[in-house]
Amino acid sequence: MTAAHYIDGRWVAGEGVDCITVFDPALGQPFAELTAASALQVDQAIAAARLALPGWRNLSGSQRAAYLIGFAQQIEMRREALIALQMQNNGKPRHEAVVDIDDAVATFRYYADLAEGLDARQDRDVPLAVAGFNAHTRLEPVGVVGMIVPWNFPLVTSAWKLAPALAAGCTVVLKPSDITPLIEQTYGHIADALGLPPGVLNIVGGKAEVGAALSNHAGIDKLSFTGSNAVGSQVMRSSAAHCRPVTLELGGKSAILVFDDSDLDQAVEWIVAGICWNAGQMCSATSRLLVQDSIADALMLRLKSAFETLRVGNPLNGEVDMGPLTSQAQWSKVSEYFAIARSEGLHCLTGGDVQRDPGWFVNPTIYADVPVASRLWSEEIFGPVLCTRRFSTEQEALALANDSRFGLVATVISADLVRAERVAQALEVGHVWINSIQAVFVETSWGGTKGSGIGRELGPWGLAAYQSVKHITRCLG
């Protein structure tokens, strides 16, 4: 694949030094190669976005909405090919890949609706306490936006950024992950099909060097990043150097709290989904299970059985519950945590090991009664590894749940809805589910507190992240 990058409305070959090899993680075998973009090509992409900005921002909200509807329709038209690519490159089971495609479609449709209403929201009067003046507001795009997206939910994470940015009137330079670089190219093909003005959307692929060239560039007005805390800190430093806004969606070490009035079978279903969806490769994975003493033994028996009956395998060979980890690097990282658990003497209830050839599979794992001093309790593993502890009281459960440097999500399971709501309000996170799987709706916000990031995506907050508020005040005298 030679023309792998989309710059100023044209497909161009990479001019960088890195060769990107794309793998099927279920086999551990490559199936595509491409050459990374160069720093000069990043410059060209940003220049194209800057040149396209006046024309794009001056379109009406309705005109931009028509393009967003087109993106949704074009993703639908490519549904089966995109599902297959998710399964091959990410190792996602088919049912998970379907959810991802539906999520991307829903995101573009939602922000098309919001774009439709933008014109009516312009030039709104602001009541003033002092006579003789008039003031009104305008909502304007922040400008050229750099976007860096991860490998665990490609197409989805980029949709969460692209759709609101384009709706607001911004132009974009998107850098996909070098682990999953192919599926984001779909957006360039869709731009061609829709006749999107050249430069409105640019896609430059590569490794860390390309991400650094984008995040350090003086020509962007905002940067939106989803990924690790280590890289997020670098992105924040580069944004600070230019005094520009940044949205960061980073790591998590989220808790799921199960109280003694819970339906145990239902609780098991929600616990498994919270840690084994996408093979646990989620910033929102509820990897710390807190269970009330009186039901702990019964719940752990059911949970062990559920983990051991999960169908783990190649999603291209049939229906499975969990696929492989997406990269060899992630497989190695999870393997290292298994070694740490052994060195710490943790009680492994099930799993705790990797599967050897072919592919990058690990066994779903439960560690029981994990000390809070354990690295596995406090560090993000990004795999299907569940650490459990018991609690006696609601106050103890909240103290354990909130004792984390992360604050992305949490889940509360209880038949007492008054208590569940009270606990949800006390949890120091950005999103809480009560008696539910991790259902994420485009109308709700996404983002965390503490070390889990800055800003919010989705909902009207996601659109506001790409808008600048301008006030115009006029003397009437």
C-alpha cells in the first residue's frame, strides 16, 4: 500500500523513514505494510488545513451537517468491510466490531443534528444590568485541530473527535495509531466520495515521531489526544509551550462495587463485560472489583466459572467471547504483570498466564484479596485482569474506590437504588453506571477526573470543546 496518507484532498505515499507493519493479532502475522509520513508531510497537512479553514468555517451549520450525514451513510455502506478489518487488525469478536461501527455512525448523525442548530444559536442577546449597551455571543470554531487517536477503538475514538470538530467548523489533521493505521483511512475515502473540500480533513500516519511533529507544531490551534498518561503528559507540555487548549482522554483503574443485595448472576455478567470486553484493552475497564463480605464467596465462585467458560479465540474462525490482545507489545506487558503477581505472591483464582502461538492471547484472569499496595491494584494493565477486594461498609467501599490516581468511570451494582445513586454521587469519576454494562451513548459526556484526563467528549460538551465563545458589546448611545 503506497498512497497511505491523505493530505489536501489527495492520497500520497509516505516519505518518512519508518516502515509500519500491520499485524493480525490472532495469528501474530503481518498482512500489510506502509511507509510513515515525514515531518514535512505533517507541515503540508497543517498548511492545507489552515488554507481550508476560512471556507469551511463560513459554511452554514446546515451545510456542514449534510457532510456529516454523508459520513454516517458512507460508514454504513462500508459496514461489512470495516467489521472484517476490526476483527483482523484488532482481534475484536464480531459482535464487538458491530458495536463499534454502530457507535461511529451514531456519532456522525448526532453531531449533524447539533450542526443543524448552530446557526440559530448565533448572535444571541445577553441581558445586561447596565443600560445603554447591547451584547451578543457568537460560537466560532477554535481553528485547526490536531488529533491523535489510539489503537484499541479505532474509527470510534476518531469519530468522537472528528464529528464535533467538523460540525463546529474546524479543520483537522488526524494521526492514527501505527498499530491500527488502516481503518482510519476510511475517512479519507469517504471525504473523496462526498467531495469534502480539500484540506478540511487530513490523515497522516506514523509512529511516535509523527505524533510529536503534530503535537509540537505551532500551526495548530488545539490538540485532542486519547492514549496513555505518559504520552498525554508530553502532549500537554507541547500545548503549554504554545498556550493552546488541549483535550486529554487518558488512563483508568476503575472500580466496580457490588453490594450484598445484588443479583449475583446479573452482577457476574456486568463484571465480565467490564473487564473482558475488547480483551480488557479499555481505559474504562472496571479492573478493581469491590464486593461486600457477605456475598463475596458466592460471587467469586460464579465469577471463576464465568471466566473459565469464556470462548477465547480467533474471531475470524467462528463466534468467540474474547479475542487476542491487539499487539505483541501489549501481550508482553500483560505477561510482565503476571510475573509481578507471582513475585508479589498474589492469589490467582483463575488464569494468570498467556497462551503461546499462534497469536497474542492471554487467559482471562482473577486475583483475589489483592493488597492495595500491589502494583496490580494501582496500575493500569490494559488486559483482561481483574483484581478483587472485599469491603464491609459503604464508606469503606467508597474509600477504596476513590483511592486512585485515576478517575474515569465506575459501576455500582445494588438493588437499593437510593444507595446506588448516593454512591454514584460520591465516586470521584467522570461517568458512573448503575446496574448496567458500560453502555456509552453519544448524548452523554465522556471524560474523567484526576489523572484520567482533561475535558469532555460526546454530547453537547464534545461540540463545545471545538468552539470558541466571542462576545460583541456595543454602546447604544
